Amino acid sequence: MTGCAPESPGRSASSAPEGRKLLRIEARNAQTPIERKPEWIRTRATMGPEYTELKGLVRREGLHTVCEEAGCPNIFECWEDREATFLIGGEQCTRRCDFCQIDTGKPAELDRDEPRRVAESVQAMGLRYATVTGVARDDLPDGGAWLYAETVHAIKRLNPATGVELLIPDFNARPEQLAEVFESRPEVLAHNLETVPRIFRRIRPAFRYERSLEVLTAARDAGLVTKSNLILGMGETPDEVTAAMRDLHEAGCDILTITQYLRPSPRHHPVDRWVKPEEFVEHSDAAKALGFAGVMAGPLVRSSYRAGRLYAQAMGHHGREIPAAIAHLAAEGTASQEATSVLTRMAARG
């Protein structure tokens, strides 16, 4: 899961969600105060009419969106443009990553009606491109594969002119579970690597670096457009980022997003460094040179940010025709959080 922000007001910085005891790693993290953000990490909370309408719809339908649950800093921009990412499978994840705001615990019973509600919300919002992700559900016999696949099917049945991107956990790289998900044929199959080998186990203890690469390779072999994300500022070096990008490309990853880590709360992993926009531009250029079909890099870029545009870029890169029903995704759009745009704004401010 990608997209982190400070915790909501009212929760004690040193307390765990729902009153549970802090894990040892959380207690250790909490010894480091929240870091002050640099001047280039700024968003304007402009709550326009489209944002207000979408917020009300999500509440009425009882849906969970990554935009809210993970505290995405782009929620105002994306919702005002009628772009949204849906979180399925509930509010509790069976795994814990040290950067992620979504809580770890015992999930509620599987809601088999959720795919219908997501599809109807996509229709009500008039979305051109919907991103669907979810929590890990290791408590379920199929790891949640049915839920992910059925949500794609439901969206496509009700919204034939909407592209769907599916951001999945690794399903422990079990072939039968991955096959069920892949057969739903999302426009993009995403699985986020997030960080580099040296610190991977500390940051994502329930995942494995090579296993994540295997998932992307399997999706590529199934004929899907593939996507992944790297989060910077958790202790990696620029050279390690370059090596991870190379690993992703060799594994068959088509689209890459690169972002700055924002610490959700004191109990999460401390920020190791603030990566300047200039470095994001360098990584973006390096990724393009490696041959990625679509790249988006910037301090506040998130993996679902301008997802439809990146899908269209990837299809064009491979010389594939975008299906007529979603050909509108090829239209050029703005990306205010891309590093080059950030640098332009900084220069204008002097």
C-alpha cells in the first residue's frame, strides 16, 4: 500500500490503534519525533464541489478508499478531478509494513457484496479509470483472490467504458490464486515492491523481495500491463534505487512510480531523508533509459496517481491499441505532483 500521512487528530502518538499494545518496533519508532517537512512538500486543501460529492458518496456506500485510509496527500486534487482508488477487503490487514497507515489485526468477515457496491460507486462517480487495491487477507483460504477478481468483473460489467487497475498483495506467489486474479483482465496489474533488498525485510517483514518480482513476472507472462512503486526516504541509497529499478524492469514491470515516504505517525518508520525534486527527475530519467513504458516520479506522487495516463503511455510504448471504449485515456493531462512540475512551481516562487 502506498500513500502515507500524519495520523488523524485525537489519537495519542504513543498509543496503538484500538488500544492494542504497541509492537516493539512501534515503540522504538516512537522514540524519534515526527520530522518537519521541507518546503517542496506542500498540498493545498481545496475542498471543491466534486471532492465534497465524492466524499459523501463514499460515506453513504460504506466504502473504504485508499485516499482516506492511507492518508494520501493528493486526495483533494484527485477527487476534484473525479479520480479515486478503492480499498477492498476491510480496514484490517493481516500483515504489517512499517510505512503503512492501514492497521494490522484480525479482519472482519469477508463482505461478498463489496464488489457490487464498488462497481455501482464507479458508475455513480462517472470514473473513467478506477484503481482497486486492498488489504492482505491471509486469513482466507484463497488469500482474497476471489474478492479481487470479482471486483474487477463487477466494475467491467457495469462500466464497460471504465479502465480498471488492480493493485494486489503477493498472494504468497501461489499460482492458482494469481491465475484467478489475472483472469479478471484488469487494464493494469500492479504489485508494489516499495523498497530495496538491503532494508526490505525490516520494512516489509511479511513480504519477500524476490517473491514480489515473481508476481510481476507472472503477470507479464499472463499478458497484462504491469506496474510497481518505489518509496524513497526509508534508508535506501540512490545507487540501490537504480538497482531496484533494474530488477523491476528485468522482471517485466512496464510502469513505475517513485515517491517520497511520508511518516503516518510516530509509531511508523522514521524518515531517513527528504529526497529533493532534482533527484526524482534523475531517477525518472534513469527509469526511462532502462526502458520502462511509463514513469511518474515526484515527492507526492502515489502509485495510483494519474494511473489512466500512465496506462495509455504504456500501451503506446508497446504499440498496442487502447480498446475503443477507453480510448479517451490517451488524452494528455496534467500531473502537478510530477517532479518537473514541482521544480517549475519552486522556480516561479523564487
